[in-house]
Amino acid sequence: MNIGDLLGSATGLRDAFEAYGIEWRQPELLWGVLAVPLILLAWGMTRLSRKRSADLFRIATHSPPRRSGRWRRSAASFLTLASLTGLAIAFARPVWTHPMPRDRATVMVILDVSEAMRATDVSPTRLQSARRIVQNAIDRAPERLQMGGVAYGPAAYVVANPTYDHGAVSAALQAVRSVTGAAPGDALAVALAAIPASDAGPGTRVPGAIILISTGDQTGGRPLGMAVAAIEEAGIPVHTVAVGPRGAATSASAGATPAPFKPDVLMQISRQTQGRAITNPTARDWDTLYEAIAEDVVVEPRPEEVGHLVGSAALATWTLGMVLLVTASRRLM
């Protein structure tokens, strides 16, 4: 076996793994596999030399060969070499890309952070109450759903793109601060745009829903009717949660400035989009809402690093080899 053969075997090993969807984060460390055939070569040469010496000794002394524990020592050697191979592969950080079914159904949560949400007519404030509602809504969401977050004041923006990491969406919405102005039409348009497109045809969206947690007030932005019409055409229901009491209230930050509350506007949005208008949402309300969302399962390639599994197997193999070696040594004593 020459150097060219060794280099070819390492390259061939890498190509063989890649044929099964396994790639490498640090492929240069695969050269460590070359240590195994080198050890085998050195071990074979040493064993051949010892065998010749033993044969000469037996001829001179007429002693029979000693075979006790031989298979255990051979098995221990084999397992040790196998563990070294596994460690070299683990250090190269193999990544296995395998098919993973994913449900693309998406729920976008919209949080109103306008000045009206600072009112203290809901304990402790409307915004704090809305944040609790956001937390409960996301906590009850099934893991199969993608969740995303939109916040709006005078403008609307995505605070969390659709993801299966529901905790990240909740944290992003909880961190948003109150600002002056309210543009719910913009928020609805932004939320609709964030829902992924469907493979069913141009202009279609995956199954989903929008949850609007708001006072219902609007001070600017695109017309609410235009945004609602686009959502209705897309077939996405908007479920609304009105935050605030009936009638006007006082803003916590602006003294006697009225803090608007328009639940009728929110109810009209829900009615037009085939959604639900919820006043005091319970866990059962959220469960019912999520159960109504259809599935849109696709199979996507998912890369997953598996070096830790290979390393664990190598360690277990080495341990077994050491047990066999100790057993063989005791039989010789």
C-alpha cells in the first residue's frame, strides 16, 4: 500500500458518504482516517516479526504455541481501530441531510402598540393586558404551526418572521414599546405578505390565520377596508381581540387625552374575513381557533449535524475493546 492508495481511500470515503447525503463541516479532518491503515500496516509488520521470532523460539525449545485469549485480543484491536476511525469521522463534523415533513400553515399575531394601548382602564395597562393575551395565544399554538409577529403604531413592521420557534416570536412581541399613531391597515397588509405563498397557484397562500390584538383605532396608514378586502380575497381569517372597556378612557401618558376603543371595527373585520371576534380569550378559544387551520405538509431537506452520534458510538466501541483486552489479559495471568 503506497501513499497514493491512502490518499485515494480517504477521498473515496468522503465521496461515499456524500453519495448518501452526508457532507462535512470540516472535511480536512477526514485525513485522520489515514492513521488507521498506517496503524494496521505497522501492527502487521510487528506481528510478522514477532511470529518469526516465536517460531524460532518454539523450534529451539519445542514448546507449543499459546493461544489462550487470542480472539479477545484480536477483537480488542479491531474495536480500537474502529473507534479511531469513528473519532476521525466525528471530528470532521458530518452533516446528514434527510427529508423532513413540515407543516407550512402559518399564524401571524399582530400587536397594537399605539398610544391608546397605554391607557390604564385595563389593569395594569392595555398594553400589558395585550402582552398577556399574546403570550397565551402563542403558548397554546401547536408545534406544527409556524408563528410570526407584527407590531404597529404609525407604521407596521414584522418583528418575527414565520418560524417554528414560538418562544422567539413571543419574546419579540413582548419587547415592543408603545408609540404614537395607529395604522392597523398597514399591519394587516404586512401580516398577509408574511404568510408564505402556496404551491397551489399564483396569488395563493398556505393555510393560516391572523390574530389582531388591538383597540380598533386608526389614525393613519392605508385604508382599513382595502387591507381587509385583500385578506378576504386570500381566504385568510382574521381573529380579533379587543383590548379596552366600552367607551373612551384616559391615556396613562397623556393625561386627559381620550384613549379610543372601537370593538365594532374589530368585529366587522372578523365578520368580513370569516374570523372570530373574541373578548376574553380562553385556552379553549385558542385551541378551537388553531384546530380550524388546515395542514399544508411539505417534505423539505433538513441538515442535521450527527458528529456527536458518531463520537458516542466510537467511545462505546473503544470501551468494549478495552473490556475485551482486560479480560484477555486476566486469562493470561
